[in-house]
Amino acid sequence: MNYKKIGLVLIGLVGCGVVCGGLALKATTLTNGGSQSSTKKTQKQVTKVYRDQGNREVVPQDKLGHELEKQLQAVDYTGTALVVRHNKVILNRGYGTGENHKANTVETVYPLASLTKHLTGIVLQKQLQKHQLDGTTKLSKFYPNVPSAEQTSLHQLWTMTADLSDVPFTTKTMSEAGYINNVAERVTINHQSKPWFYTSTNYILLSGVARQLSGKSLMTLFKQEFQDKYHFLNVQEYKKSDHRTTGYNDQGHALAFQEQRFAREVGTGDVFATPWTMYCFLKDDFAGKILPQSALTELTTPPAGLFYAGGLYTSTDGQSYVGHGKMQGFEPTLFMDKNGQNAVILFSNRNDEARNKPLASRLFETIKAPETDEADETTEESTN
């Protein structure tokens, strides 16, 4: 993926990093206390700090901001668009509507779809570190009955270079463990000779590995590792959210929410967020605040000649990550520099891969291009 560079004048938005530690949600807990009475109870405040504070609408304020919005409107984009350049938010707003003409906004929550795989990879890396294991560990340690498990490494699974087949999802309602076991029991050898084969099967098995190592459900691991600091939602939370929108398929038909179709994609499509939450999370992630840099490098470095690892693609120049998903009428796409300074995140509620991916790429090329206009005099606040 080749990214050209054009200039961009920015306006700022209080954001991740310096500000992302600013939101305090107060809760109270009761503890036994008092030197004279063990029955006396006092209230103690516990502060919960979120790293994705500052999600607010940013409309175009300059020539380049208006040019970006013009590109979005030219293709009738529907969803939420977030654009960041040099750590400055220059665009963050909703476009189009869902069912009943409910407008998409910066607070609209979307399925991460295949972007979920990166979160699964992070959880797995943490568990491997705790147990002094790494990507060379064989799948047979956890799933000895899976075909070719003794020859398949975990690294091959998270880089999509394993020789396992794509297992169709069940239509039955099961538990998280049930969905994983259902795939493990039905997977076969993929006899294609290609060195790279993309399938959700690999990450569902990796979800099972993380469960076995931790003794906890993947939902619990996500809660512990991510949801205490970022506003990610699981399937049940998304189902109840007031910030859902409607997904539309390639033909423009509205798709009803089907809980089972999200729940069955364990570790591959069962997490939800706003573009802002995803940006704040990835900015911390790429800075080594989620995983040590060595573990992040192991997770996201593709094999020679390939471009995918750990739920993300790497650009041909090696400077940026690209993520894409498509699920139940939703299509999240992101382009983001490895240093977190520049990003385009489009979470669309209309499946249109021929439109959404090229659009995100063009926007990213625009903000990566050299500046040609004089700097904007507007005071800006950094997202560092």
C-alpha cells in the first residue's frame, strides 16, 4: 500500500494521551473500618479512569478540512469519520443515518468486526508472557486433535499462514466455549498451496488458547485488559446500547440486529466501539502502553513477503498499519501510522468495500502529503 503526502491544516480537540487519563467515573464501595467497632462502615471513593475521554464533534474549519469532508460527501459516505494529523483531530463527525432517520454521530457505536482480532492477539500475547511461552508454541499443546496441530505454531495462526480450513459458523446458540469447541471439532486441513489464507478459524482457536492459559472466558479477559480503561462493549452491552445504528448490506437493505451472529465470532467480531475509542486505544497500543514493544513487534510483524499479522496489515513502506472488517451491514476501516500521529478511521454502517476502503486510503494519502499552505493560527491541543 503506497501512501503519498499532501498538506493539512488542523484544528485541535482535547484528546487521547495527556487528556485520555482525565475522565473520572466515581463509584463508592463499603469497607469495614473504625478502630473501635468492626461493624462500623465508611464509604470510600474509587476513581475509574478512562483513556478515551474527549470524544466530541469536530467540524471542518479550514480549506483542507472542507476538502476531506467533500471527499466523504462525494461518495455519499454514511457512518462516523475520524481524521487525525500530527496528533491533531481535524475531523470527527457522523454522516448519514440508520433506521428511522436516526443520525450517526461521534457517539455511535459500531461493530469492530475483524478489527477485534487485534485485541485477541494482545490478550493472547499477555497470557503467553505469563506462562513463558511464545509464538513458536505448537497448537497441539492446547488442541491436540486439530489436524496438523503438531506442525502448526501459534505464530502461524495469528499471521494467517497456518494450513487450516475456513469453518462455517454454526447457526446454533451456544456459550463462548461452545462456539470455540464447535470450530475446533470441525476444522480440517486446507489443501491450498498458498502461503497465506485468511480465516476467522485461526483467531477463534487462539481465543481458546487464551482461555486455557488464563482459566477465564475471553469476555472476562477483554473486560480486565481493555474495558476498564476504554469504552469497548461486548455483545450484551451493545445490544442494550442507546448508541447503536442500523447496518445496511451492499444493496442498501437494512439488516436486523442478530445477536447470535456476533456472539459466535469469538475473538473475531464480538467487540464494539466508536472510532474515537479505537483511535485512543491504538495510539496507546502502538506507543507500548498496552504490550511491551517487543511483544507488540512479535504480534504485528508479518512473515517475509506478506503483510498481515496480529489482526492488522502493514503498509508496503512499513510505516503504517491498516485494518478492515465487514460484518452484518457494518464496515470499519482504519489507516494509522505506527507512531500514532496520523490516522483515518471510518466506521461505516453500510457494506460497500469498493467505496469505503479506497475512500479511507485517499483520505490518508491527503493527510500524509507535504504541507503547501501556511500554518493555521488556531490554537490547537495535542492528543499526545
